[in-house]
Amino acid sequence: MPIDLTSPRVVEWLGQFDLEDQPTCAKLLSELLTVSADELTSGLRAVISEIAKKSSGPIALYAERHIRRHPKSGPNRMFKESRSRPRRAEGHGPAPVPPGRAYARETGSEGIIATLITGLVRATPSKFLDHPGPDMIRKRKVRSFVVVTDFIGSGKRASDNLEAAWKVRSFKSWYSSHHIRFEVAAYSGTLSGVEDVKKHRSKPLVHLHRGCPTIANLATEDSRSISEVCDRYGPRKLSDDRTALGYGDAGALIVFDHGIPNNAPLILHTKTTRWTPLFPRRSSSLLGAARKEAARSKEIEQALHRLREKRLAAAPRFAGICEQEQNRMLVLSALKRSTRSTLAVSARTGLTFSEVEQNVVEARRDGYLDANLRLTKKAYEALTYLRSHKEPSRPLPKTNAEFYCPKSLRPPRRKFG
């Protein structure tokens, strides 16, 4: 659901830019992926359901949370350990939503995710557990430790949650004996962030609902111009790991109902003495009125422009095929570029992981892709044909009238001559 560029709030924000830069900033906003609370919940539910299908035992679900860090040793342990040797994990699990400090109590995605986890546990108590402690994990013989989050940006927070559990000796023992595995379920994430999470010592499996569009995914000229605008209008001095494109230099183009991640460009959410952001303090609570519905055809056209397939997007032959075939051609266009992972293709096309995987399976079956996900001659011929601006051949008229067909042969009733 794109942002309405004519809403007063958006017009006011765009007015801060010079006239020649306003089209570039409007392009930035048009590329933002906005995710409602319902879309976030349904997407995460689908991801967790897929994890459950592949797991033989109960699954422990934990909402990703801020983990306190020691200046030298890093993230604190998630669970208590016995004082006597051997050091054995014990006690209850962490609170779904941490209380925070009395003067700075804020709840972001933790509240939405905690509610989702509670609903899953109530619906299937034999399969899911809600933030269980070590004692309950032993009793129920849990096989999967799953961290649930809305977004993987730099991957630091998800890695901290994994590290907090990994520091508990019992969890290391369970992992080494193949009694438990670590997993992360997220609605979306950047390619670099997901790769960093996978490098954790627990070797987690990372599951996403869809990829995250980034400035780097845009067409070269758009990516360059937007990056230049972010540099010129962004804050001058930054004391942390942020750049003009956001924390970790991610340039993430996604915004949720509960807020925009700090991996997004700073001009969107960081206030300075000379700048008023569109999402002050990363809050998107006023975004509802600035959104509008978009037809799927418009989303496909926008994705093709990102992939530098403007001729294909404007071709009558492409417009004449069904949406399912358009999605297939969109996936094929995305696979012309490396990297060819499901995450990368999802980020480029706007399709979910399941939609990308389904289109890839069908394309390989029909001979459009080889075993290495490279386009075959048949795929290039199909794209060339669809790029043509010739009108598609007109189909025969449809009619309900039945044609007469003789069902038997017989001699004439009388002879002629």
C-alpha cells in the first residue's frame, strides 16, 4: 500500500527540499513498502506455520527484545543458571514485553508479536510454547528455539537474542547433542542483515515472509540520485554506526504501522535543528491517512521499472497476459541479475517468499530456468516477444452456439436422376 503523495503531511515534508530535488524524494516515498499491523501478523503467522510443519516436536516462541549488554562480555544471559556445578539452566522464561525503565517505557513490535504468540499457543498448545523457561523446555521436550521479530535490519538485535540463549550452558549442550535447534522468524529483512544472523555460532535457520526493498535494489540512476539527496539533507555528525542511509548503511525502504526501522534513510525519521522528518522519532502513527490502495498491475509496473524493464512494463503484449504469467515474467526479469536467492528476488519484485518459490518451481518445470536458476533460451525468447509493442493477436470470438455435427451416415431417402 503506497504513500499518498498528495496528503498534506507528505506535501509539507517534500516542501523542505529544493524544487529540483522534490521529484527524487517523491520517488523515494513511492518505493516505500508500508506494512499494516494485520499484514505483519498474517505474514509472521504464515512463517511460523511453515516452521511448525518441518518440526517434529514442540516449538518455543520468543519475541525479539532488547538485551542488556555488559561493556566487556556482551549480551547478558537470557536464563538463570544454578550456582552449584554443573551449571544448569533453571527458572522461568523472559517476559514477552520487557518493562523497561520507568521514565522511558515504549512498546514497539514486541506487543504485536507477543499477542500473536499468545494466540498461536492458545490455538495449538501441544505445538507452541509462549516464552518458556528451561524447566518447561525440559518437561515438554522442545525441539526448536524460535526468535520472532518484525524486521532484520543490521541483524545485531536478532544476534543478541541468540547470543543471550547461547551463553546458557544447558542450551549449548542441547544444541551439540542435536536436541534443539535455533531459528529466527521475521516478516522481512535485508540481505546483509540476514547473512550476519546466519553467521552466529548457533547456526540458526532464518525464515522470512518477504524481502525488504532497499535503495541499492533500485535502478542505478534512481539509487544514485536518492543516495545523493540523503547525503545532502541528512544530519552532518553522527556519533553511532548510522550513515545517511540508516543504521548499518542499509537504506531500508520499509515502514510498519508501529514505526519505521532505524535502518531507513535518516531524512525520513531523524530530526535536526533544520529538518523535520516525515516519521518523527521513528513513529508512523500518523501515516494511516497518507496511504492509498494500489492495484496489483501498478505494483508490477513499478517493480519492472526497478529492474530496468520499462519496455516490458509498457508493452501491450505483456498487458494482455494474466497476472500469474506477469508474476512469472517479473521473477524471470529479477533472476537476470545476481544475487539469485529467494530473498533477493523477493526484495526486487515485491512478491512474498512463497510466491517467488512457487514461480521458480513452475518456471523450472516449464523450461524457463536451469538447475542454477539461470534463464534459458526459452525464457529470453519469451521476454523478447513480450517486449514487442505490436498488438497481441486478436482471439477468436466466444460464442455459446453449438455447431451442427452429423452423428451418423445414411443413404438418401430417394434416388436422383
